[in-house]
Amino acid sequence: MPHATSLDTYRLLGRSGLRVSPLSLGTMTFGNDWGWGADESEAGRILDAYVDRGGNFIDTAVNYTGGTAERILSRLIADKRERIVLATKFTMARDPGNPNSGGNHRLNLVRSVEASLRQLDTDRIDLLYVHAWDFTTSPEEIMRALDDLVRAGKVLYVGICNTPAWRIAQMQTLADLRGWSPFVALQIEYSLVERTVEHELMPMAQALGMGVLPWSPLGGGILTGKYSKADLSDENEAGVSSERKGIIASTGHLTERALGIADVVGEIAAETGASRSQVALAWTLRHPAVVSPIMGARTLAQAEDNLDALDVALNDEHLARLDEASAPAPIFPGRFTDRPMVQQLISGGATIRAR
């Protein structure tokens, strides 16, 4: 992927012709209903800074801050809706105790889309994601229901998040065989502290026509240097907390290894004159499968700092150090088939150039 220098250096989203900015604006921080977000005035300043630089790709979900995020967003983009590629998600329950208010089945899909259309005050959703695999709804039901919404004009493109690679490949193949709308976007966690997606999910996305949009590219804030060994505790690892640090700890990323990766990010930030956040984002952008990392910010200062990551060019030595510090352990079958003897047996000892 070429080095991006501005938000208005647009990229195509997967196999579609849709043009999107190389950084997406995430809105999970819009609204303080969960105790740590931005109020509407600050959210407005963040969004204006993004759009003023040419940004056009905004990410939300029907349940973010209990629906407040979508309602705030509707007011902020009212005068610029046609310049915005608006992405939202369904799956997560909105009515505790009601089993059909969550999941990927047709009933929740239709209800969620109607709720998002009301909350966003718009006539269409430009990109709708399956937020996560629910382990119960059949691929046929999901893909046919998504296609029905596309045919009805309520949704234009579809994507998926947080789902095993084999299941996404099954669903994409089904859509292609049936002539249904395929996934054009894959939203997954990807950062220097979460690279296991490089084994299966990212190669799958490249092969099957999905642009990758990494969420949490700053590792939940770990890569910014805000945490130290003093924040490590058995209580944080085991408990469930609604506070920001507790949420990060519950992901399993607040570890000594992750803090060591953050130290290398800090070293390279000092050498390049960039911030730690900019280095982490610039590293994520360099992967050829990545179209548009999702940046989240609670303040205008954080947003402007993240946007400047597009100006950071890491050299080969910087990338090598970051890759070495964060390299994921190999998994089967790659751990087996990448061995020299196995490669020799597969190729018969000949040199074969891959596509």
C-alpha cells in the first residue's frame, strides 16, 4: 500500500468502487453515556477537523453509547451527509432481557437497521457491518437478509467484523454463488499488540475482495504510553470493570509483553519526532490489506494528533524493530509448511515465483 499523505488521498474499499479516506473516524467515543466519551460540542470539533482535511469515512454502531453516538452524528453531519460514507453495525443487543434484540438473525437485522435509520436521520446506510458472529444464525439467513436490504435500497454495501476467517470465507463464497451482495469490508482488531489476524483473516480479506479496517490500532491506548507496569494487576485481568483501564485489561492486552512493544514505539517516536500514536498508526497503515484504520478520540487534540500519522513515513529499520518486537508466534499449518524441508518437498526443489 503506498504511503498516504492526506485524508483526501482516497482508496477503494475492497472489491467495490467506493472511495474512502485512509483513516476512518470512529464514533464509539461520541456521547458520555458510558462514562468516558466526548460531549456533543467536542464531538463536533473532532468531526469538523476530520472533514475539513478531506475525511469522508465515519464509523458507528446502533448500540454505541446506547444509541447516543448515532443521534449525535446525525446532527453533526446533517449539512454534509452526501460527502460522508456512513458505516454502522448491527448484532449487539439493545434491549436487555429480550433474546431477539441481539444476534444476526433477520428479525434483529431489520429492527436494527430501522433503528439506525431513525437515529441517524438518513434514508440509507452506506456500509452495514455484521458486528460479530453470533454462533447461532445460519450463513444463508444472514447473507440473504443483507442482500434483501441492499435490494430495498436501505443499505448500499455490506461488511463483517469479529468473525472467524473460515466462516467469513463460507459466507463470501455463498454470496458469490447465489448472486447476493458480497462483503467489501472486514473490520478486525489489528495493532502492534494484536497481530494474530495476520495468520488467516488478513490474507483471506485480500484474496476474497475485502478491505481491512483495523479497530483499536493503538492497542486500546497501550501503545500511546499511558500505561506502565504499575497498572498490571491480577484484579484487572480477572475482573470486569466499566472504567476505561478495566476495559483494556479485560481484553488481555495489558501485559508485560505489550508494554515492551510500547517501549519500542516510544523509542521510534523519539527518533522520528512523531508521537507514539502516530508511529503506531503509521505502522498499521503500511500493511497492504489495510484500507483505513479506525481512529477514535475523546478530544480534538487526540484527533489532530492521530490525523498527523498520515505524514509519518517509517523507514525499513524502524519497521524491522517494530516487527521484531511484536511478531506473533507461528500457528499450524503455516508453522509446518513454511519449514525449508517441507517447502522443498512441495516445490520439488525448483524455484517457483508466486503470483
